[in-house]
Amino acid sequence: MAMRQKEIKKTKTVCTYCGVGCSFEMWTRNRHILKVQPVADAPVNGISTCLKGKFGWDFVNSPQRLTTPLIRENGRFRPASWDEALDLVAQRLKTIATQHGGDSIGFIGSSKGSNEEAYLTQKIARLIFGTNNVDNSSRYCQNPATEGLFRTVGYGGDAGTIEDLQKADLIVIVGSNLAENHPVIASRIKAAQKHHGQKLLVVDPRKHEMAERADLYLRINPGSDSLWASAMSRYMFEHGYADDAFLAEKVNQVEEYRASLADYTLSAVSEQTGLSVEQMTNAAEMIGQAERVCILWAMGITQHSHGADSSTALSNLLLVTGNYGRPGTGGYPMRGHNNVQGASDFGCLSNIYPGYENVTDAAVRKKWAQAWGVAPEALSDRVGSDNYMMIQHAHEGSLKAMYIIGEETAFSDADSTKVHEAFSNLEFMVVQDIFMSRTAAFADVVLPGCPSVEKEGTYVNTERRIQRFYEVMPPLGDSLPDWRILTDIAARLGHAWHYTHPGEIMAEAAQIAEIFAGVDYQHLSGWQSQLWPVKPDGSDTPLLYTDGFKFPDGKAVLWPISCQPPQEAPDEEYDLWLNNGRMLEHFQSTNQTGRGDRMFSLSPNGFVEVSPQLAEARQLQQGDWVSIASRRGTIEVPVIVSDRVAGNVLFMPIHHGKPGVNGLTGEHHDPDVNTPAYKEIAVKMVKLAHP
Ligand code: SF4
């Protein structure tokens, strides 16, 4: 027995699923993952994990893992050596850049990869190709939330820590299925409800678990959140709940904002929101009377054609009531992927360098150019193409090449038929991934990267916490850590960066980007972590806005919005609203949870939730099959009759099927941030005689 135990290796790692950022020990013997062992020292989760973090690791040793580079030849992939594959990638990208310019190439970085890998992705795009065409999957989910925070308070991150959430008197959850998508945070809130009398207000079209647990649940009509939030703000001003001292001292544009609320009385928004004046009054009184309020939101807010405005409206409401800068207050967008926060923080966005430094600012460009050893003119002064624009440009032929790392764009982007056509138009496409994903199937070269347990690096979780993860086992086959692949590509393009460890990449980023100034691997070793912004002495910032807001005069901004209707809504022909979202058992495209029986067997099939009223009207029963058609496509699914949904609103998980929900979604998007309006789909439903 003693001998057997000696063989067991225990390594600290960070969960590779959601943005909560749980860390734990992984116990292994050779490549065999024996168990995930949470430890009390873990700063986010302590001894808690959820189902996926505990059991969702069989993808690591899946026989479907890519273990060698692949090159497409005569329509089929053949194995290739690293030298051959990397030489080909470098030569083709160089040729395309020479012929068509650097802006003819687009890069999509991974929100599952490390911060260091995100940093290198944008460095290759900006420094080597002179383009800001770089993005990550936050475009699909969280950019509207970040935009709302940029407009009002200044930093693109959660206001405080997960621990701070427990200090709130009232938690408001809007458009977030927290119990399934951020389970450990949901557990914290459940505990605060039970032990500290914390109140919970949930606003959502779907009655999910947290709605069932809420002190007050408002079943709002889809796409009307900004109306509700603006009406709440108006109520606060009218009923003496606005924090006048806070507003006078710390906030700009108060009167302009107040004037912009003129039309948003409770009675005026009642019909569009589907909420009675009494329901909204109760909610407003809860918010107004609470000393400390946190608002959590996610894709129920952001994946609409006006998600940035809705996010702004929520942050405005917090400002009006003085709910920033104290523990237990503030805005908390819930980040989805494990490192979607970090991929954005470290510059995989078309308008910013790492640390949210603007590409259009000449002084910023000069600083980065100096640090990278080039003239400022070598760096583009134009905002680049984001994910949405890259697909449009590829579709119309002006984007010639794409380099996609760890993103399942072919399945996860809206209007997947158009995305597939765009990929087919490209002259050259590289995909770096751990599996032959639906996106990789379109590539000319596929490069086998590594999951987190086969490399080192850092992630940033939803609360801005930077944490290290360590190599649990060596890379499988000939696969390589993604930072190594990117370094090798850069060398072939004439930039020998000589990184031998991700810590050196972080050191470089910290030397240049102000908000990471004191971040280093020493401070992050073991279970230690740092929450950005981090000062040069290593001191970090668990709670933002204690000394003012991130604007030149230190004051926040109340940002007037004009509430707009959804760009697509049910009509006579497409008479139902299809909502969609995620499940506890799965993660996004299922490229991880779908690669082994352990998680996938818990929920192998797709379905559509139909309300009891609609089921009765359409004579549908549990298990009947229906076709769901939008203006873009049709899918067939079995019915679950459930009061989680109401009236003419359907719900479908995004994880299953070919093509899945994105065979139905359209190109309409938020014009402020180009996030697809995934949750605005008008559909018709027909009962099928047979599946
Ligand atoms: Fe992983 Fe999120 Fe679950 Fe924590 S809550 S174990 S980070 S999936």
C-alpha cells in the first residue's frame, strides 16, 4: 500500500470550466486521474467544487485527442511533423500578409487557454502582422457587460470578490442561471440566504433554481431588461432611495441621466416587461431599502441586440443607490469560460492592448512599440475586426486567413451556416486545438495544443483573481503547450522571443501593462493569487472603487440610454420566442464534456422546454417530437413540458445537436459591441408524427 501511495502525484490546478475559478489538487498516477481533491487553502472555493470540476476530466485522456499536427492535402488530413506544419503556417501567413496586408488575417484567441497564451496571440497579431484583428469568445458573451462597466465605472471586471457577495443584504440576479453555470457562487449565495438572512431577487424569463429560491421572482419578458432597470432607477429618485451624497460627491451626469428616465414609469414599462406595477414596486422597495446590493448578470442580459445598454442600465441602478465601493455592493457580470476574463485582460480584443490600454491612443502605442523593440508606426492605430466582423469579412472575401485557437466558432457563433460559408471562403485557415473540433474540420493546418493539466500558466477568474496552474502530466503524444506553439510560429516569422517558461511571458506583460505591474509567478506560487489591478509592490485590489472610479476625475458616470426593442421578436408567422442557455452537466460546445461518458451520459440528448399552457394549446405531451424553425434553419427535438418557461417562450440548451441552436440564430447583433443576439430568435413549432 505504501508503495502504491508513493506513486500518487498531487498537483495544484485550476478548473478548466467556468469562470468561478475553483482550484484543487489533482491526484494522478502516471496519466491516470485518480481524483480531484479540493483543499481548504483554495482561495475561491475552499473545499467545494461542482460536478464538472470534480468529475469532468475524462476528456484529457480521450482517444479522440489530437496528438500530431495535421495538414490538409487533396481534401483529407494527413499527419505531419511539427517542422513541416509550422513552416507551412509561417510561409502561408507571410505570403498572404505580403499580398493583401496584415489586416487580411484574423486571430481568435482562446478563452480556455492561459493568460500567457492570450498575450502571445495578440502579440503575434499586433507586432508581427501589424493588425488589431484579434478577439476571443468574450465577444459572444461578456463584451456587452464590460462595455456597460466601461461606460459607468471604468474597469471591465467584477466590482469585488466572491467572498464580498456574501456581505450583501440583497443579491439581484438578472439573466443568469447561476446554479447551473456558476454553481459554487450559487452555493455561497444559498449559504448567505440561509445563515445570514441575505435576500434574493431574481429577474428572468425562465424560472430556474435560483428563481425558485428567491424571496421575489419576476418573470420578465425576454429582451425588456433595460426597461425594467431604468424604471427601477427612476423609482429610486422618486421615492427617496437615491443616494444623494454619493451622487453629489462621486458621480457625473446625474441630472442628464435623471432627465433621460422621464418615460420609464412603472406603469409605462409594465406591458412590455410583462410585470405588474405591484411586482415592480416590491422589487424596487427591496433594492431601495437594502444597505448593500450586488447585481449579478450574465448572458440573459448580454446576448441581446442591446445587451451593452441593458448592462449599462444595471450599473446605473447601482450608482443611483450608492452601491459601489463597499464590500457587498457592485456589479458582477458572471464570466462563462474559465479564462474569458483573462483572454480579454491580456489583450485578445480588437481595440485594446493587455491591461485595457487603447490601440487608438498614440502614447499607448508608443509604449508597447518601445517595449517590443519596434517603431510606433509598426503598430496599427486602427481598431481591428472582432469575431463578428472577421466572419463578415471572410464571407465577403476581404479576410483571407484566420488563426483560431481553442474556439469552437463553427458551432458557437450565431448563424452557423454563414460561418461555415465564411470558413470555406478563406485562402488559409489554421486551428490550434486539443480535438478535431467542428471548426478544425475546416482548417488547412491543425496544430495539437494541450489542455491545462499538461502545461503551466495562469488564469483570471470572474472576480479578477489571477491564479497559477501547474503541469499535472506531460503533453499527450506530440501535442505541445499552446504558448510553445505560438513561440515557435513567431520564431519562423523572424521574431525569436526565447521564452522558456510562461512566467517569462507574464513578467513581460507585467512590465508593460500598468494594471499587472506587480503580478509575478513568485506572488502566485502555490495557492496564492492576486486580483488586478496589482501595484508594483505586489499589493492587489480585491475591492474596486474604494478610492474613486476609473475616470480622470475619479467620478463615475451615469450613462443615459434609450431602451430599444429586440431586433427580432415573434410575429404572425414565427410566433414563438426561443430562449436558450446552458446546463450543469455540460460546457458550451461539449468539446470537453462530450468526449467521455462520465458527463455526457448524464444528459446525452437535446430537448425543448414548452410551457404547460402552450403544450395544452398545441396538444403536446412530454416526449413528443417537434420541429423548431427560424428564418435560418430547422431542428427537430423532443418536448419537455415544464413550468420553468411560460406562455410562448421556449427554452433549449445550446449543447446538443448538429447544427444545434446556432442553426437557428441570425446575424442580428448588438451594434455597440457586435455581440450576436443569440437569445432573440423568433421560431415556429410543428408537432412531428415521428422523431
Ligand atoms: Fe469548475 Fe466552475 Fe464548477 Fe468551480 S463552479 S468546479 S470553476 S465548473
